[in-house]
Amino acid sequence: MTIVTDTLKQVPGLSKPRRTFVAALIATILAVRGRVNYRNLARYGAYCERTYARQFAQSFPWLAYHAQVIQRAFPAAHQRIVAQDASFIAKSGKQTHGLDWFYNGCAGRAERGLEIHACAVVDLTRKGAYVAAVAQTPATPDLKKDDAAKTRLDFAIQQVQTMRPHLPAGISYLAADGAFATRKYADAVVDAGLQLVTKLRNDANMRFRFTGPRTGKAGRPKTYDGKVDWQDLRRFDKVDLTALELEAEVEAYTAELYHCALKRWLRVVVLVWYTADGKRHHAIFATTDLQCAAVEVLRMYQARFQIEFLFRDGKQFAGLTECQARNEAALDFHFNASLATVSATRAAMVEEQPNEEAFVFSLATQKQIAFNELFMAEISTKLGQDLNCWKMHPAYAELRTYGALAA
């Protein structure tokens, strides 16, 4: 892909052989059929198994590369936020680096395997997520080797701090799910110059702000005006959800509240809906930006889910869970290369469709097209034909999309 080749030229300190390898690797991951391991890559790519293993074991400035792809993928007028989440990676083998018990959302329980923490820049205007940082979560013994008090949340915070200088200017919000709704994480995000958007517990302990007149008596002025009862939202302001175009019948309410655990004031938005049996349900969303509109809070948290599609495409089509190696460096290279393939493919499609029409992206379709192009190139080479002449033939476009899914 041209976008990969051009982006690699913008990354400082890379030798030409290294740039050539990474560009060929991403193109091969996109075109390969079957598992993305050294042996299968060697079947489709221009390198042998040993070369892939050797190249994977070398360090690569992935943060700088991801930043360049993001800069190219986004039109200046598009709104962007950062999303952070973790994903479980199934892996066996006693000698695999980082093997430990991690929560697997698909199974709904903790399982033995690997975990990655990823940050992605999400396009609010056109949807879609582009990877900004990927790092393997260390096993608990490795995590606590230097600091016994260090937790996986500290690792997530460290990733945000490392990634922050590489983010494009103008990004000011970070969306994360309820697992990150802690005081330590919120303080770290705000200290990094971002505003946190997250989901709170349904029974969050919060207080109203006192807005009455001052008594003039000695002592500390009254700050709070009672605890929030989530079954009684009469003191909240109702929100118009027309802009979100929600399918379900949902009501929204907002207020500025103090969170007793996070020790800070938050802009809170409560969604209320009723099931067919008449039972009431509610969900609580919040941001550290008190001036943020309630609809924008919901919109940003809704967009956070785009990072899940990034994980899904990486696992289904880019071999995210199929790394053959066991050492730390090779695993890190594989995870980054897999998600970088997804991001680069989406960015290439955005460049082909620069207008603001409805954008449809299917990585399965792009994989089929990449395979067809690779296969036709291989046939032309073996038969001693000029591929450029084939591309001029009217049938080439039809063969290029042969077997592709209809949008």
C-alpha cells in the first residue's frame, strides 16, 4: 500500500531494508490466507521464515509510525478523541512471555493467556478507529518486580503518558469504559492534558452542589446539597437526544455532581429506559469536563466502541491472536503489525473516498482484493507477462474484486 510506504519514509531513523520489510509485511498480512505466522507469511511473502523471525525480534518505533498514519488518515475538520481498552489474547505454552490470568470478555471470566492494552484515535465524524499505541500487559510477577504496589491500572496510565506526546493537536478527550473509572486513572488523564469520558457504577456515590444563599455564619461554607438518589431524577435537567438518533425509547438527564470516590466534580448524564415488562433501568456516564454538553458525552462514549471493532478486525483478519513467537520483543512487534495493518487499510480506503458520503469499510473485502492482486501478480510473473498490460485490460477490475463482499 502506498500509504504505508509513504508513512515509513516519515519515520526518522529507519534504514531502507527495515522500511522495505515492514511495508512488505503489512501488505502480506493483508493478503495472506490462513494463520499469520512465520511459516505462512513465508508462503505468501518475499522473505523466508528465518528472516521474519529475525526481523520480529528487532525493535521498531511503532509509536512514531502510528502517529504518522493518524496524521494522514484524518481530515483537519474531523472531530477526534482517544479511546483506551484492553483485549484478551488466547495463547498457550509455558515459556510464553507475559502468560497470566486475564479477564476474557467473550467468555465472561478470567482465563490463562495474554492481554494487550491499546489506545486508538477515533474519528467522531466518520467513525472508525486507528491504533495509536499497543503494549502487552505484563504478568503480575513481572509487573511487581520493581514495585510491589504497581497494578495493571498503573500500566494503563503509563501507556497514556507515553502516547500523549504523539497525539495530534486538538485531541482533548479520552474515552474508557467503567473499569478505568478510578481516582488514580482520572487524575492521571487530567494531568496528561486530557478530559476523561467514562461510565460509572449504577449506584455511584455522588452529591449535589449547594447553590443556596450563604448564611454568613462562621465555619466552612456548605458545599453539598444531599446525596443523589438514582431513582429520583427530578433535580436533573432533561436532555434532548434528537441529535443522537437512538433507536430505543430512552430518556436522558444531566447534572453537575461530585463523585465521592473520584474526589472531583463531574458532568453526569443518566440514561433511563424501560423493558417490555415495565422494569426501569439506567446507565450513568460522566466526564471531567464540566462544560461539555450532555449529548457530546454520550456521543463520545458511544464512539469509544470503535476500538472494539479494531480488535475484532485484528483478530479475525490480521492474525492478532496467531503470533508464533514466545519472546517479548517478537510478541510486541506482532501485536503492533497486526493492528497497524487494520489501520493502514482503513486509512487507504478513506483516501480513496475523500468526500463525506456514507463510508463503508470491510476488511474481509480488502483482504480478498489484496489476495486477488497478489495472485494475479504471481501468475503474470510465472508466465513472463507484463502485469501493467494486464491492468489495462477491462477484465482486470472484475478479477481484482472477484469473491469480494458486496458493500
